[in-house]
Amino acid sequence: MGDGLLWGEAKLLLEGAAADPSTLLGAELAGWAYPASTLDLLTLIASIGDSKASKKLMPWALPRQNKQTADAAEIAEAQAALDDGLVFSS
């Protein structure tokens, strides 16, 4: 991956982000509405003071925003661009 990052390092970073719901990637994979750390959640609970009200604001309780989806033409265009960019060398 260029001069800055080895593939193994990139894999470890992605795995770490995927397992951490305080990152955008981790929150998305967990199905949360927003990323939040344990400290963020504890602060939210403490600032609200009402456990029933705070439960309604937890990232797993709120609906996720609608995602934009690509149509078949956009997917085909992106796939073609990826295919053109991949170069295998021996």
C-alpha cells in the first residue's frame, strides 16, 4: 500500500476499527445509528439522569439513517473502474 502502510498493518487497523463501535466503521457494522465510546454513552446517561429516557437515545435504539444506494449502471461503472485500476505483476 505505497510506502506508508503494509497490507498486514492495514488489515490490523481495519479489524480494530471494525470491532470498535466508537468508529464509523464499527458503529455501521454493529448496526448503530451513530458511533459512540463507552465514555460517550456514560456521559449521555449521566447528563440525562433518567434511565428510561436515555435508553431511547442509545445508538442501538435509534433508527439508522437511510443509506444511499447505487443503481445497476453506477455499480457497473465503479466495477469497471476498479478492474481497470488493478494491475497484477509477477
